Amino acid sequence: MDVRELTTPDDLRTASEVLAGIWRPTDPMPYEMMRVLQHLGGYISGVFEGGAMVGACAAFPAADGSLHSHITGVASRGRGAGFAIKRHQREWALAHGIRTITWTFDPLVRRNAYFNLAKLAARPTEYLPDFYGEMPDELNAGDPSDRLLLFWHLDAPEVASAMKGDPPAEPPPAGVTVLTDDAVGRPVERSSAGATRIAVGTPADVAALRADDPPLALAWRRAQRTALAGALDAGYHVIGFNRSGHYLLEVSR
């Protein structure tokens, strides 16, 4: 995988088309927006395989001096494209004197949670209910657009270790699992009972649920919103995401 910053109109147009192909039928980053963002000093990159662009990323400087990564999409999964983009983005940010990158993601998507929290060592700080409002694209249609806001502290030792490709450490076990699933995949909520460390589960494949059983997907959204947002509001912070599909949270001290 080869990642490079995109600057030419042709490359920017291709990046816009790649992202539109992932978020169809919507066009999440029109070419004109790409062009302006690049011209004003934003970060736009493409990842290439065999000479063809298979993914793209766009980010803009934020008022607090961080870089906000607005969108990242890859058309081929499981081949390291997403990791390659984030590593390139980190190097670009550090070269420009930026020490923190933020972005949002759907907390129900298990593979993205593992990638962001375990493989990249980013950490959520805020739960954002229905952040974008209704989204008509194939990935999000019919479900509230809840998001977790992540902070990626680029100088942190755990991030430097992750960028070397070191295997992610499994977070310590939770005292209480406050959201899990039953034998047929329905969400089951439990009280934290004052535990100092808790776990919040995710469905195995929320994309399949949205296609095959929208009411069950919505039930998961509501249950996870209650569990995760409630825990963050109560003073817990997220310390990791394990291989069995659970967020691990600990009481802040």
C-alpha cells in the first residue's frame, strides 16, 4: 500500500469519486470541497494499490490547534489500507507541528471500534447522540447517527508503539458487563452496581442487522447510547476495546 498527499485536481477528483462509491448514493466530499480544503492547508491523502486509488482521507485544522479527520474510507478491507492512511496522517500532522488528531466513528461498528481503540490507541472522550441527524447513505440509513469523538495523542507512548505495528495489549477485564447480548443477539442491559470497571458490548455485525432486522439494530443503538453515554456522564473513561467486542471503561480518578 502506498499513501501520498493529494494536490492535483485529477487526484482530488478521483478521491471524491472513491468516497462517493463507498457512501453511495450520497457524495460526502464533493470535488469542489476537496479542492478548497487542499488549497487552504488541509490534509487530503489517497491510498493506492497496484497504481489505483482504493481509499482516501480528508482532514482540516481545528480552532484548538488539532487536526480533525472528517472522513476516511477504503474500498478494500483487511489489507492494511486504513492503517497506512492513519500512519501517514500522523506523520503529516507531526511534520506540521500538530500533536492531536480527532475524529468521530459509529460506536456500534465493532471492527471500527477495535481498529480505532486497539490498533491505533485513540481514546473516546464524548458520546454524540444523532450527531449528523438523518443520513441517507447505504452505511447509515434508518439509524440515528450517534458517534464517539476520539482524541489521538500523537506523542503518547502507546500511539508510538501502535505505529510500529506492536500487537495491542488486551485491556484488563471488567467487573460488570452492563451491555451484552442474549442467545439470539438482542441487547441485554445490566446495572453497573457501582463497579469501578465496566464493559459495554457491541453487536457482532450491525451492518447486517440494519439490512435484515432494522428494529433490532435500533434497539442496539438505544441500549448502547444509554450504557456508553451514561457511563461517560457518570465519570467513567474508556480504556480500551477487547477482542470479544466490548468497550472497557474505568472510573476516572
